[in-house]
Amino acid sequence: MADNETNSEARTKELNKFLIISLISTIMLCVVFAGVNYLVMDNLLSQKIGKINLNQEELAEDESSEDEIQRGIIVDLGDFILNLCDETQKKYLKVNVAIEVSQKDTDFPNTEEQAKSGGHGGHGAAAPVDPMEAIQKEMNQFKPAIRDAVITNLSSKTSAELSSAAGKELAKEQIANDINSILGGEREVLRISFGQFIIQ
């Protein structure tokens, strides 16, 4: 009997020892796993945040460069009332068109240069010229040809073609190409805008 009791005590002690070792091993594995997981996640998050910051900086640079490139001078071409080229029934288009053309370096001279050349007191110096007025005069010489290009382009379209956004964008692109050939490289069309667009 005594042998049975000692055997059972020895087994209990071994079982307890095994349970304690298993428990300690499991805890240590969990701690190691949590530590490795933390390091991996921290590294991944750092990389993602770095990429996001880099992308935001690139976007900010792109936006600022686009702002610099795409500022132009707006020339209002006025209203157009046109017959469209629909075969089944007569359709009319009433549209207001404005173009935005590129600036030249000479469009807006530096005010310091004007002060040096013009001076004070009106000693025979010419009055300073309004840059926008000079640009409008320059563009007025092209206006009849530009208006003709707009009329020719839009009146060759059907109401179905001009009803879709893609059709309007295609017409704008074609008008811009026609106007660029009229301007002959002196200026470039940056954008065509339709202020009012009614098909009846």
C-alpha cells in the first residue's frame, strides 16, 4: 500500500512539474509572439505612414505646379445661337463660350520697371498701359476667326452628340485645336468653358 501511495505521489509531483513547465513555456511563447507581432506591426505602420506623408507631399507639389501652369487669361467670346446638324428635326443650340489662353512673360510687366521707366511728375512719359486692355486688344484681332471656328465646330454636331458629357468634352478639344492653329503659337488654349448650354 505504501508503494502505491508513493507511486501516486510521485506521479502527481511529475504531473504538477509537467503542468508548471508547460504553463511557463506557453506564457513565454505568448510573450515572444506578442513582442515579434508588435515589432512587425510597428515597422509596417511606420512604412505606411511614411508612404502616406510622401504621397501627400507629392500631391501638394503637383497641385502647386498645376496652379502655376494652368493660370491663364480668360477671353469671353459671347453668346452663340446655332443650328445643329440633326436630320430628323431642327434643333438649336444657345451657348456662351469663354476661352482661357496662356500668358506671356510680357503680359504683366514688373511694377518696379514701370516706375523706373515712367518716373514721377509726367515729364513727357507715356501713361502706363493696362495689361488686360492690351491683351484684350491683341485677342480682338483673332476674335472673328475664333468665333468662326466655334460656329463651324458646334454646328457640325448633332444634339445627341452634344447632350453627353463626353460629346461636350470632344467638342471643347476640337475647338481648342482649331483656336490653337489660329493663334499660331503666340498663345495656347488652356481651357474652353461653356457658360450656358441650351439645346432646343
